[in-house]
Amino acid sequence: MNRKNLLSWLPLVLLAVVLLTDLRPVVLGTLQRGLLATGLWRAEAPVVPAPAPSVPTGGLPYPHNVALRTLDGKALSLSELKGKVVFVNLWASWCPPCVAEMPGIHALYQKMDPAKVAFVMISLDENPARAQALLRRRSYTFPVYFPTAALPAPFNSNSIPSTVILSPDGQVAARHNGMADYDTPEFKAALEKLAAPRR
């Protein structure tokens, strides 16, 4: 096989390597992130309503029974975060849209006051080492957890990425299935307003 023939096969070989290895979610996620950045792909974040002047009625009760563990094996119950706005995101390292929205989530995480807004990034990876490898590669510092049992409503989504925003009293303030760009001034302001003390 001469050099010209070899070069003609190179794109197919590269495509096969990307599609058939662990590079697939990284490459596809990067492409999707690029589309988000250009504005060609509109992935709006969910609208977070302003808090009600009094304790809301209806909705789902605070999800006390969501048991999670950290990357280093420490237990966390979601109910420990009551009193804060909680940004819950379900993701996996093998999910290109999840990988695509993570830079925006991480940027938002770095801008928020941790005393008022908690981030709970729930990895659905069966192998925690894969999630850890992605976090290390991208230098993400937001807290990542793994479920220790089946996730109850409102977190038991059939698709990922999936995001649920809980108000300080545990009501579901917003829910979004699919990729979104959360690093916007409007979304940050909505979380801050939701976290503000009620009068």
C-alpha cells in the first residue's frame, strides 16, 4: 500500500478510533459544547421561578431518602442540604451531552455562594473510576456523588443529562431533561433570588 492510499484511509481509521473507544463522549461532547458556544444550538436552561412569599403548598416533599456517597466513599443524605438551593445534575462520563454541558455547570458552580447553593453532581457511571478520570482530566472541582440505591422521584429520569433545582424548603423549583447552558447571568440571578431569605 502506497502513502497516498494510506492517507485516504486515515480519516476512517480516526473515526473508528473515536467511535469505538473512550474518546467518543469526549469528542462528541466537545463538538456539542462548541455548538452551544456558537449559539447554533440553543440549549436553554430551565426557568427558575421566584420564591413564593410564604411556604409553598403542593409539590413534592423534601426528598429525605436520597442516599448518596462521595468519590471517597463518604455518605450523604440529600436532606442534609435542606435550607440551601440544591442544583442536582444526573450525568455519566459516557454521555456526550452530559460532557458538553459540564464546563458551563462548573463555571456556574465557581460563581455561586456555597453557603446558599449546593451542587450535587450525581454520576450514573457503573465504574466510578471512569467518572474520576473525567473529573481529573477536566479539572472539575464540583462535588460528585454516586447513588447507593434507586433514585426516587423527582430524580428518576429516563434520560440524561437531567437537572433538578430544589428550593431551600425542598420543593422542586425547576426540572430540565437534556443538555443546557447553565452559565448565564439570568440563571445565576434566578438561583440567587431563590436562595434569598423570604420575608
